[in-house]
Amino acid sequence: MKRLSVFGVIAIIMSLVAVNAYAALDIKLTKGVSQAIPIAIVPFAGESNISNPQRQLTKIIKHDLTNSGQFQALANSQLGEHPTAAPQVDYKYWRKKQVDDVLVGSIKQLGFNQYQVTVALVDLYRGVMSPTKTLINQQFTVSKHQLRGLGHHISDLVFQKLTGEKGVFSTKIAYVLVTKRSDGKNSYALEIADMDGFNPKPLLVSPQPIMSPAWAPNGKRLAYVTFETKLPQIYVSNIITGNRTKITSFPGINGAPAWSPNGAKLAVALSLRRSNPNIYVVELGSGRLTQLTNNSAINTEPAWAPDGKSIIFTSDRGGAPQIYQVNLSTRRTKRLTFNGHYNASASFLPGGKSIVLLHREGKRFNIAVMDLKKGALRALTKAGRDDSPTVAPNGKMVAYATEYHGKGVLGMVSLDSKVRLRLPDMQGQVQAPAWSPFLGS
């Protein structure tokens, strides 16, 4: 994958102006924490009646928790006993297996396409009056097609109970997939997949490039840039219906859409009046434009602060790409990054105290995190071929585009750098990931 910075993309644009439930992204854990939580995930009673392995709950849950890097699950061959409810969990037996927690459950078919799922998580250390404590004991009724989603939901419940952090297994990843057609030309698809790479669905397929997908705060819409007319335009699509609305199609650059926290506005990069791109805010209801920057530099890649009071963006006004912040009330702009000659593609972590960004060291492009109060910048990756960082809604992981064996893939890294994942696509090159917010049930 040949890396092209946002400034290279803008230069090209300015010259032009003058599916089924399978795993497309094959998630692979490449590094986990050294003291992962040992857990036994016992196959649920009745699960063998689910013929499709992609809907077998304990396989989904084990895949989720293991690939989080935070858990070490016993192999099925090591289980020995197969309890199906919390009272059946033998404390002494499972402590000899050196596990801290045991997940058990059952699946019962209620009728055509309906299943009743009971699940319990037993902790072997936190008991007060007894040696065990039941942390989860819930029952769900779902259709066959909802089983996979339920598996992710159970993974989220387990993750939160045992780590104290909200899980992201039920979230989605949007990305651009580039494949070769039979005539040798590229085809571009805006894909939405489960966080683990399953259930990829194309929202848009085009022979022309698609760029910069961005999730609305409610997770129901995506903004993106398309070159369907050979020139860039910004659209917003409903991810359920596919209906879409054109937001901007001005002569010149229309790029880098970013949603306001309330979902009512988009910050965008536009090159109106034959200028270099500047940052504007578009009110989606009225279409009203407000210009935030006004100089001859390249100003692009806006991202809203969580409180909605400011926007950070990339600008080369100082001679090289750096991150700046503009206060929306005063319009006062200040530079945030001073470490290195290239910092770009920034976005806030939840809480607004730190940002994740693309940082160049020499000729190597890596993902980094910066504490805004201290100004300290710390690299999260070291491959040197990374791009397009996007933050998980719990703020604990960052997904990004990278290169592996000469192919564009997705990578993930935890904020403490202790967990690393790689998600190659078997069909083509993966670009421009965007992590969804937490999604409603």
C-alpha cells in the first residue's frame, strides 16, 4: 500500500479540479497483556443444535474475549465438567483449573426461529458468604438472526463486569475496501462490518474513490466523500435504508466531514473561491455555512471536541502539518503540537483531555497519543506505515490503516500499547477506518 498523506490527496484533488454473514476482516491477536484473566467459557446446553458455527454463542464470546487481549480462555478439551447454570459450578474443581471466572448457559428453542438464552457468569474469588459470586444471571429471547449480536452483547457484559470498562464488541467498523475488477481497474466499496470483521455490508460501491467515512453520534448515519462525478462531494447516508443526502458539492475540494457531538452539524474542509481549503461548519437542517479559518494554508481534517466548544484540525500554516484548535465562541486559534515536523489526522479521546494523531518520526508514520495539558506525545505503533487513526467509543483502543506484507489492512492497538490486533481483508485493500459510537439495542 503506497501511503499518501492528506496533503498529497488534496494536491491530487486540486489538480483534478483545475453480503452475507462471513468474516471479511480476519481478526488476529498479535499481542496481549501478560497477565490476562483466566476464564472458562463452557459450551451452552443446546448450543450443538445451532448448526451455523457463526451463531454459536460460546464461540463468538471466546473469540471476542480472547482477541481483546485481556482474557485467556481454556480450550474446550480442558474443561472436563460442563455446568449449565450458576449453582452447578463446582468451586474446588474450577480453582484446580486455575481459572478466575466461569461462564455457563443454555439455549432453548421456543418455536420457529425463536430461542431462549440463559447465561451466568460465576466469579470464583469475590464470594462473601460462599466461595463463588454470580456476577451475571440473565435471560434473553432472540431470533436466530439475532444470536450473533447477542453473543457480542454477552461479551460486552462479561468484559465490563471483569475489567470495569464498557466493552465494544457490539460496535461497528466502517472502512473503504479497494478491489480489482476484471478489467484491472479499481472498485471502491464503503463497507460496514461488526467489530470482529463479520457481517460486512456495502453501503456504497463505486468505480471512483470513496474517502473519509465518519459516523454520526447516534450511529444511524455515515458521512463520507465520494468522487462519483469525478469531483469530490460530501454525502450523508442512512445506514439502514441506504437513503442519502448530498451535503456539499462546491467547485473545488469538499472533504473531511466530521460530526458535531449533537449530530446537527458537520465540520468540513472546502476550497471556496479558488482558495486553499479552509474549515467550515455546515448546519444540516438549513445548509448554512460558517467559515472558521481564513488563510492561504491548507486547513483540513477537522474533529470536534467532546463538549462541542472547539474544533481541532490539521494545518501547514507554520510550514509543516501540525494540529491546531479553534474556539468556536471566540474564534481564537492555537497550535497544539510541537513535537516533530509532521502531526495530522487528530481526534479526541472521550473526556477531551488527550488526542490521538498521526505522527511522523523521520520517514516513519506511526499512531500516537498526546496529553493536551502536559503536551507529552507517546507513540502507540512502530511499524512506520500507519494512517487514519480512529478511536473506540470507550477510548481504550485505536483502529488505523496500515500495511502488512505489502497489503492495506486494519490494525488496532490499546492506549497502553499492551494489546495489538491485525484485521486483514482477504478480498482487497482496506483503507480509512471509522469506529462507530456505542449502538443501541
